[in-house]
Amino acid sequence: MRYMLLFLLIGTLQSFAELSYSQTTKFSLNMENATVQSVLSTIEQKSDFYFTYNVKEINATRMVSVNVKNKTVTEILNSLFANSDIHYVISDKHIVLYREDTKAIEVVSALQQVKKIVGAVTDAQGEPVAGVNVVEKGTTNGTITDAAGKYTINVSSNNSTLEYSFIGLTTQAIKVGNQTSINVILKDNTTALNEVVVVAYGTQKARSVTGAMSKINTDELNDMPVSNITQKLQGKFSGVQILNNSGEPNGNLSIRIRGQASINGGNTPLVVIDGFPTSSGLESLSPDEIESISILKDAASTTLYGSRAANGVILVTTKQGKKGKTNITLTANYGIESVSSRGMPDVMNAQEFAQFKKEYYEDAQKYEGSKTAVPSIYANPSSVQEGTDWYKVLLRTAHSQNYNLGLQTGTDVVKAAVNVNYNDTEDTVINSYSKRLSVRSNNEFKASDRITFGLNLSGSYIKEQVQDGLGIDRQIIGSAFLMDPQLKYKNDDGTYPISFNQPGMFGNPNWYLVLRDRENPKKRIRGTATGYAEIKIIDGLKYRISGNGDVGNVSQERWVPSWVSGAMFSAPPNPAYGSYYTYNYYTWLVENMLTYKKTFLGVHDVDVLLGYSAQRSNDISSTINASDYADDAVGFFNAATTKVGSGDKSAWSMASWLARLNYEYKNKYILSLSFRRDGCSRFGSNARWANFPSVSGGWVMSEENFMKKYEDISFLKLRASWGKVGNNNIGNYPSIASVSTANYVNNGAIIAGRQLSGIGNSDLTWETTKSWDIGLDLGLFNDRVYFMYDYYHKKTNGLLYQIDIPYSSGFSSIQSNIGEFHFWGHEFTLQTKNMTGKFKWSTDFNISFDRNKAVKLGTNDTPIGGYNNQVDYNRTAVGQPLGMFYGYVYDGVYMTQQEYDSQPKHASSTVGTVRMKDVNNDGVIDSKDKTYIGNPNPDFIYGITNNFSWNNFDASLVIAGSVGNDILDGTYEWTENIDGVFNVRKCVADRWRSLENPGKGEIPRTMSGTTELFRFTNSRWVFDGSYLMVKNLTLGYTIPLKHNSYVKSIRLYVTGQNLLTWTKYPGMNPEVSRSGTSGLSYYGVDHTSYPVSRVYTAGLNVSF
Amino acid sequence: MLGGLVLSSCSGSFLELYPQTSVTSGSFYKTADQFEQAVNASYTGLRSIVSDGMFMDEQRSDNAFYTIYYGDRGPYSAYEKPALFIDDEVSANAGCIRDRWTVDYSNIAKLNTILDRADASEMSDADKASYKAEALFLRAFYYFDLVKCFGGVPLTLHEVTSAEGVFLERSSLEQCYTQILDDVNNAISLGLPIPAKFPDENGGHATMGAAKMLRAYVNMTKPSPDYSTAESDLKAITQMNYGLLSDYASCFDPKNKNMKETIFEVQYTEDGSSNQYSTFAWRLAPKCSNLVDMMGIGGSNYASTSGGWVVPTKRMVDSYEEGDLRLPASIIVVEGHSEGDNFYYEKLVDAKNYTCPTGKDYRYMVKKYYHPPYTYSLRSNENFPIYRYAGTLLLLSECLVQEGKASEALPYINQVRARAGLKQLSSCSLAVVSNEMKHELAFENQRWSDLKRTGLVKSVMTEYGNYIKEQYPWVKSTNNDGCFKIDDFRMIYAIPTRELEINNKLTQNPGY
């Protein structure tokens, strides 16, 4: 019916038209290889004809050749659109082009256009934008802007609305009204797809990305008042596990991308700050100076970083100046931190402990013939008070503050951004803090149309104090709660005892004083500078040279006065000691890049990069250890009688070639090839150079005509990639066996001795990871719902690590390249705009399922780790996931004589002692019964971010978690040590004491010689480590201000960091891991770290 | 253009970087000076053998036990179990037993490198011979140490440069002894110095006397002993410049290092910063809460192996003959009082016929290595004897008795007795020589090997075990009365289980 009408209408109109101008006007044209658009323009120029058409439907950039003499416009159009589905109607001087399937009503309305509008389109920086679609809304009438951004269009009436659209810019609609000239400024479009993202050595439109990457702009993270940017990233990316395992103030969190693991080479991703690969972490940067962060996950995205890319790459971009109005922001916040009581060690109070000690001595007398009497302080437990909670003694409520001033400005010639930040974070453990001042200035000068110079400078100064043995190990916190709770850290007269020697326990310092009085401040100064010049040689061809420098100095003064000199087992006073440590480094990097970017024939987008890079890093360190102080008055090392110095110096260098080709056809088919060749001084002379290639492709299916009918699908892209990357994190001289000092004595005089300190291996080469990835990006309902999926598979081969070899060789290990791990997994991201009205609500959700397996380990497939009964918890063996917990299987206690007589036993067993499982069923319990008792690798990790806004209020909620991983709580080895040397868990009260009093069957008897087995790594210490943590909740309010010349906006907010934790794990922190995520030993092991604190902050952002 | 500049500067040596602060294997092992340093480093393993031997060779014997400290039930069981004869694969994979295996082999590796590389070096032939002789002696010494502890072991005889070939099977006991004798024979034929002046200015280094002493021990210990070679070696030593010092106690005084009685001695010094100190004076002292009063400087020796070990038993004290001057020189009583498990020093008292006053407590202590006051906590200056001339005389006596020439032994054994202030013997047997050795070489890490070599080990240790169980009731309850079962398999220790797990060609010693 509809089509009928169309034909009728068009037929009528054509009959009118044929009578007039079109029949009489003749043209002569000779145009070779011109676009359709230019042919039509020429006709317009040579006549009074004007065309209207929808550029989206009529391919105006198609190349044609026209050579005619004295032809009518219909003849020309017929030949121009022969064999296509383009039709036209002529109404007097107005010609409408349309596609066959266009609705008749649209064609009719197009014919009614009468008014001519001219104008220009520019972007926010004032640059003209060519190729903008200008369409009269509701019609097929439209045009595109020329190279100068100019356009001309005829519209039907003053009521028409013009719509301007361009990829990467926000579409704008303007009502024509009385105007005949309309100039438009199109703003950047920040929807994920059109965004330009930072990739290795350049930028790319997000819709064209074919590798696996995630990115975040820090303005999405603005209000989280943390001192280290990594804390803001938790829960934000699929496939990225970020653990706050140390909790140190301004400590670096451990980041692991796609479960990557090396053994010796480390698992830390490469951090690249404004194009400069850096060895130091992110802690010297203030979160406020960062513009965006990209995380590159698959080999195709990272291969341009070649030998350093195996663990993934984090690209950090700092804030740059922008052309336009000057923008000044001031941020201030203040926070209060405390440690939640969840997960505090469940140890006995003084009375309970006295009771336990009393029974311990009584049982020794009764069953072992001990003649030691119950010490008097334990003889009457009922008279003992609750005592000291040693854990709480070391903690405090801490305060933190952060101030930031940012300035961005720019003109045609100069663009600049300046950021000044001061952060002062105290920690909840007494006398621990980190203070940081960081400044940055990024500047760009446009010397001419062709030449641009840039200079970026940054500096930071950090002063921090964290006592040794606090970060990730158990020396101080873990030792403190093992103290007899009857002890007081402070005497009633206000003085402090310096040491404790309780009966049957080890000597200990007063841990409160240890924390308070040891001095250990570390100062770090760092400066970086990047200078570059960019020369536009011809259109699209650019040469860029950049020089980067990074210098830093670390110094640490240590002073341990005699009254706090000591450790567990060694009570003060001990000789005082001090030290002075300095470390200097400098790194330079020079890069030469040639890029060529051009669109051919309107449909072939080509982007080529060629580069050469050279980097060198040098460091030097020295330590002066001081001892034999005359007194405790002066701590500086110079005051000591004995001073022993030592030092070290090392360097590495790398030279690289790199190349990339990106090709895109019609925005539909995308191909990317990358290649890097690295040479590095770290490797044996036989294997110094290596090549790292990658290939990836994408198909934007939603651009295909057959997809147009699925209107709900706004974007659909399929991606696939393959690539090879490497790992060179093995220290500077691993291929060379060095000779170390081993002096001896000859009749009282010291004589020099030297020995080989390892076995060299000149064939040592790169650890390589080959990986492939397939992915899908899907946007629904105008991208209101956006979904991403990736499957990856990685093979890490030629692992660089120390293979355990028999001691009978004289060495415990040899550095080798023999080893293979596999990693694979699924990653999902779902971003939805749930509500878009006055009340806005959006959700980002990601979930990742990462798996891994060891495939080859050394020549003999020797497992790594798990050989010792204590403090050797993880074993990585062929066919198993990495870092599995390895030990005995706990099976309760031999409760009765009958149980003891009839069941398999350990050599030390007796009735009432611990029973481990006879795993191999040989009737005896021994080391052959050790087995895999837990898996620290999670089944999946996830993160959810919700953002809300309503009027001037906004809120955000960040949740992150992990499911299915086990945690081994290493504190049990001490808190369930039932030899009476440490305070113990409350459950020890219900241990087996005799056949009449057998307890609850969990804890064995205290008889000497039988208790050690209970302290061997066993399944009792392994817990489900799944958790869900509310990382951040922010509530904000923007004060509505009347327009004034001083303040643009003021925003107030309150946030809570690490607010809530849901987990079955009974320990302090479910994100704990002694080694973080690097390395395989201690993976998933809790050794009592710095507690992670809950932080409440109030803050203010002011823009001028 | 700029790019070109950078490119040219990056060619050639840009990627050739070597350690700037340490010598590498490629540049070392060239000159005589470097070989001297390499040999010096190969002696450092002796120090570990001294400390491990205290637990494995002395405390396992009938000379000494340890003071149980109830706070110390942790990993230190690896040091206690050998004394109770309940050491197993767990204790063999920790502490002294594992350390001994490791240290012997790591020093053998140093010597293998020296022996493999000496011939191709720049040294003169004389230097080559001299350093090879020293290295061969030490390799024989370390392998003998391994064989005494573990039986037949893998023989690694060349520098290891790759993972290929490090997974070795055990060689038989006979093969090991053949290798040890080859090495020591070669060392002797290459030539070693005979010190002429004392204190020996090269004290601590291998000498002809030490090599002959080692060869004598090896020949008398191997499965088919060769007493005649041992006899001639030992007699040769008596023809060197050695002799007994007049005072037994002065042999161990740090003022008398490397005197004429010293044949081979592990060297230490204490100057505050060089970390060449010994620790045994502190290890042998009782765990004590007021060490400063006893040692001259404070510190805590409660934890770990830092105090309360190799404690002489009353039975040991009582076993000295009346008037034996070696008793007051070797053992003393530390008298004090106890609060719970903690002990407080008050004074030192003679061990002879000691009875403890009521309200007081006491510990026997080895006195040989106690020379206070000390300057540094947990450090001492004393050397430790390996071969003493008195030991040569007694080993020669034993050798002659074994050869059925007991009467020829009398002049040698009587020299030793005379110095101890004891009457001369007119007859001599294996048991008599052994008893003399027990007291002369007490607390010098010889007793366990001596008992095994003379075949007296089972009877002596069974009897001693019964005494200990009676003396310390807690021993009886430990391990369900499994202590002090002196089975044949316990003559050697278990191989550390790490080795077995990593090298599946190895087999565990039977019984463990």
C-alpha cells in the first residue's frame, strides 16, 4: 500500500518537472576520478540546480569519472547512478537523490526544501572538522562538511532542525529558525565507543581496538581519597586482580593481569607513564595528576613492549593542557582511619592463658615426670585480670590529609597543565606514616603548523616510615599477639619495661617500644623529564623524537637503640646498631618514531608506525652498617665505633626496533600487525636478541547492511588476536656466575677467600609468552547496554627460574629456561545505564575466570616448593595449578586408646596427639602423606561499580571480590603452638588432656616430643578465602551557584574506603598474601600483614 | 637526522654489560693469587662441620646430653632427636643433618672447580702442585665426613656447569673409600708442608701431618681396615715436629692457637666486624637469664641452638679417673637458681664430687672453650681442634692394639696419661684405649666416630641410654619409650628428604 503511494506521488512530481528547467539545461563535464559529491557540486555551480540527499545512503565519496558534452542533468544522473539502487526526482531546480527503499513521505518532504543555510563546524579546540554529516532531521536531505569544515544545505522551512554528527564528537541538533548561517562547535563524545584510547605507542578509537584492553579515566574515580592510584583501580577491570596485601601507607598494591605468573621473573605488569617504561611503581604519582589508565592484557596489545610485556602493561597518561578556557581545581580532604575488629586474632586473655600454662605444667608433672613447679604467676589464674590486648596496643586511630591544586590552560601556541599535590597519610600502626609532595608540569609549544615541542617535568619527594617486619611478615604484629597477655606494655608508674622473659617462653622486646623508638625513615626523591619534538613532514606523516630521563635517590637512616634492639627470642638490651643506606639510579630512554596516517579513497584507513628505541639504566647503592655505639645518645652511624661499608653497582641496557600497521576498511574490517625486536644486556651472549610479533583483526558486524534490521544492536564487533611477548625480569647479570667473598682465617689473621656463588648459563634467554584471544563487543539500545567478552589462552615457555637441583652438585639451584605454564580464562564486562532520566543510575560489572597449569618444570619436572614441613607452604608441580598449598591432611586427635592402637601413626604419635591422614595408605604417617591441601587460585574474581545522581546529589558504590580461592593462615603455626611458649587461640583450652578429659577433639595434648607434627603445614590452616568487600562508598553534593566570575563549582563529599567485608575467612584480611601476587611461594599465605584499615573521609572540590 | 645520531651511539658494546663490582667466573681462576683465594674459601665449610658435629658427633655419644628447655620444642627437635636416637626423615631434612650434607657438598664443589681449572691456569707448576695438593686433601676430608655420616654417597668430582649430570646415583661405600684414598694419596704425593715452627704461621692450612692423620683415620674406618698403612702414617707424624703441650687446658686457650700439639684446627677470630668468629662457647653455656655475669656481656641464648647444648652428664664426670687433670679443664658446674624454666647464674664450682645445695640449681658445662670475658654477644675467639697430636698418639695406640701389638701401644698411650697426671699403664686393650680417647678428646666431636670405629658403640650407647632414661623421666615418655633403640641402621643418618624428592635416583638409607 505504502509503495503504491510512493509511486503515485513521484510519478506526479516527475511529470511536472519534465516540463521545465531540467529539459533545457545542458552540461559539458570532464572529471576524472572525482567523488560523486564533487560531480554534484560542479553541476550546482554550473547551473541553478541544487541537490538534496542523505550522505549516509548515497555514497557521496564514491570515485567516478564523467566525460559528457551537452547532456541534460537526467542523462548525467542516469549514467552516474547506473546499476545502483539510487533514484532521483527533479522538481524544477531541486533534485532529490534517494535509495530505492526510502519512504515516499521522506522524499516528498525533501522536495519541499527551499531555504539555503551555510556555516562551518569546528571542534572544541576550534579546529575545523571535515566530513561532518549535516542532515535535516526527519529527512534524507543532508551533506558533509568540506576540508575547511564548511557546508551548504537547503532546508525546507524555518521549522527544520539540522543534525550534525561525526564519529568521536557529540551529535548536535540545531533549529534553523531565522538563521541563514549556522556555525557549530561539536564537543568530544565521551561514550566508550567513540572515545580515543591510549594504546602502546599511540592512540586509537575504542571502536577500532582489536586487542584486549581496559581503560579508565580518572575523573570516574575522583573522590576516592587514597594516596596510591592502584587502590582506586580495585574491582574496575576484568582479568585484573589487585590486592591490598600489605596495607602499608602509600604502599603499592600487587597487580596481576590474567593470572600471569613467572617464577623468578616476577608477575608485576610493566608500568608506562606517558610513554616512558618505568621500573619504579605508581607510588610517586599523585592520583590527581593522572588523566587516564589503560590496561593492556593480550599479546597483541602489548607486543610493542616486547620483552617486558608478558605480565601485561599499564599505560598511565598524565593530565595535559587543553586549548580553551583556563581551568583551576582545588581539592582538599581529610580522613580518619581505624582497623576493624573483624579478623583480629582470637587469642586468650591473661586469665585464660594463665589457666593454660598452669595445666601445661601440671600435665608435664603428671605424665612426663617433670620436676618443674608451676611458676607462681600462673598458679592462681582466678586472681589474674584480663590483661593486655597486644594487638590493640600497637594500633591507633590515624589521620590523613590530601591537598591538590590543578591548572589546565591552553592557547593556539602553548598548552600547559600544572599539578601540585601534598599527601600526608598516617597508618593505624603507631609511628608509621608516608608524606608525599609531588609536582608536575606538562607543556606543549606549537612552533609552527608543522613543528611542535613538548616538555614534561615531574618531581616527587616522599618521606615514609614503616618498621621492618611490619609490611608483609609476621615479626612485629605477629609476634606481639603471641606475648603473655599478663604482661603490661606500660608500668603503673608510667615507665615502660624494655623486655620480657616469662617462664617457659622466649625473651621478647616490648613491641610497643620497638615501634615507637626505632627510627627508620626513608626518603625518596624522584625527578622525571620528557622532551619531544614532533615534525609534520607531509600531511599524515610525522616524525617524533623524544628523550626521557628518570633520576632518583633513596636514602634510609636506621637507628635501633639498645633498649629496642632485639627480636622475638632475643630480648633487649642488645647492642645498639644503626645503618645508612643510599641508592641512586638514572634511566634514560631515547625514541625515534615515524608515523603515517591517511585515509585512501575514503574507505581505506591506514596507520603505520616505525620506531627505534634505546634505553639504559644504571644504579648504585651503598650501605654503612654501624655497631658498637658508646651509648644510646646519638644514633647517626658516625657515632659508632665499628662501621662496615658495602656497595653495589649495576646496569642494564636495551635496544629495540618496532613497527606497526593498522588497516581499516570502511570502518568494518580491521587488521593490525605489530612487531618488536629487542636486544638486552641481561641475556647470555648466545641469545641476546629476540623478536616479538603479533597480529589481530576485528570485524565491526554492526556496520554491515544485513545487520541494519536489528535496530536494537547499536554495535557489534568480533575480535581475534595472536602474539608473542617476553619477560626479562631476571636481574641484571643472571647469565654470569659471579665470584663471591668467603674469607677465612690463618693463625688469627683474616685471609681473602673467593668462591663461585652460582652456576652461570650463557644460553639463558627470554621467557616468552604466546597468547591468543578472541573477543566480542556488543552495544545494545544505543549502547545503553554494553557487553564485552574475551577468551584467552597463554603459553609461557622457557621460564626463567632457578631449577632445584640436588645439593650433591654443590648448589641448590641452577638458572634455567626450561619450564612451561599455561593460562586461560574467560572475562566478561557489562556496562548498563539503568536509568537515564532525572535520576541517573549506571552499573559496571566485570567478572573473570582465570585458570592455570604447570606443564613443564626443568629437565626432571622437579616440583617447586613444598619440601619443608614448616614455612614452605606452596608447591607448583606439573599438571597442577600454580602455587597449590602442600602439606598434611589434618584429621583431629587420637581420642581413645582404641583409636590410637588401631589407626596409622606418626613416629611421634601417642594417644591424645594430632592425627594426620594416611594419604598413601601405607599404615604409617610420614612425609609421603603430604598432599595438595588447598588452591590459592580463585574460581573467579569480580567487581561492581554503581553510580547514581539526582539533582545536585551523586553517589557511587564500588564492590570487589573473589570466589573459590583458599587462604593458608600461617599464623596458626604459632597461635596453635601448644608448648606454652606463645599465647594461643582460645580453642586450645578445650584440648585433649587425658582419656577422662579429652576435650573437643580439635587440639592435641601438650606432651613434649609429640607436638611438632601439629605445627607442620596442614589442612587445618586452610580456609575458604572468598570475599566481597565494599571498597568505596561516596556521597557527594554540588552546591548550586549563581553565575559569578570567581567560582565555577563547589562540590562536597564524604566517602568510606574498605567499609565492609563479607568473608568466611577468619583472619585479618582476605586480600592478604605474603608475597602479594608475585612469585609462587607464599602465594595466598597469610603471615599477618599490616592491617588494612577502614577510612572515612570528607572532602571538597572547587573549580575556578 | 637526530635519529641517526642516536642509532650510531647504540651500536656495538651498548648491550655488553658485565658486573662492575664483582669478579666473574670467567675472569677468576687464572693466577696463583686467585687460586689461593679459592682454596681459602674451601676451608670455610669446616666451621659448619664443627657446629653440626656438636649435635651429630658429640651429643649423639655417651659424653653429653642437652638440657631440655620446654620453651624450645620447635624446629630445634632436629638437634635433639639425634641425641635421643629418634632422628628420622623429618629431622634429617632440617637443622644440622641437612646442613652437613649441604656444606660438605658445597665445599666439594669449590674444590672440584679448583682441581678442574688449575692445569689450564697461568700458575707455575709448583703452584699448581701445591694448590692441587691442598684441594685434594680437603676433598678427601669432606667426602670422608659425608661417608661417616651417610654411608655411600653420590660422587661429584667435576665442576658443575649445567643441569645435565647432576642427578647422580649413590656410589657404594667401597667406591667412596677408593675415591677418598685416591685423593689423599695424590695430595701426599704432590707434597704438603711440614711445619717447623710454632705457632705455625700457616696454621689452619693443610699439612702433611693432617693428610697422614686423615689417611690413618680413613684406613682404620673403611670396611676392610688397613692397619699397617695407618700405623706407618701415624708413626711418621711422631717423627715430625709435633709434641704435647705441658698443660692440657692450654691446648684450647685462644692464646695458644696452632701450637706444636695442633695438627689441624678450624680457625676463627673475633675483631668485631669481619664475621670470622666462633660461637661454641655460647652454645655450650647453659641457657641463662643473666649471661652478662657469666660471659662478660649480655644477650639471650634461650632460643634456638644458641645455648644449653652438649651438656656433660654426671656419669661423664664420674667416669674420669681420680686425679685426672683433664676433668677440671674439661667440665665445670654452673651453680645458680631457677624460676620455672629460666636459670640464673651465680657462680662456677668444681665438678668433682659436686652436690647441689637446696634451693639452688646447677648445670654441668663444657669448660674447654670457655675463656671469658667476651667482647661481643654470642661471639667468641676460640679455635676448634680437628686433629691434635694427643689424638695421634691414641689413634696409633688403637691401631697397634688392633694389630695385636698391644704392648707396643703403651709408650704412646702413657705419654698422654702422663700429661693428664695419671699413672702409667702396664697393659692395654681396645676398651682401655677407647676410654682414654673418650676423656682426652672429650667434646671435640670425635666420640661418636670413635665408638663406631672400635665397634663398642652398641653396648656403650645402650647402657648410656638406660642411664639417661632413668635420670630424665621425660625421656621415657618421649616417643613412647622409643628413645635409645641402638639399631644397626642408626650408625649412619638419614639423607635429607629434599635430595630424595628432587633426585629420584637416590635411595634412602634403610631403616629411615
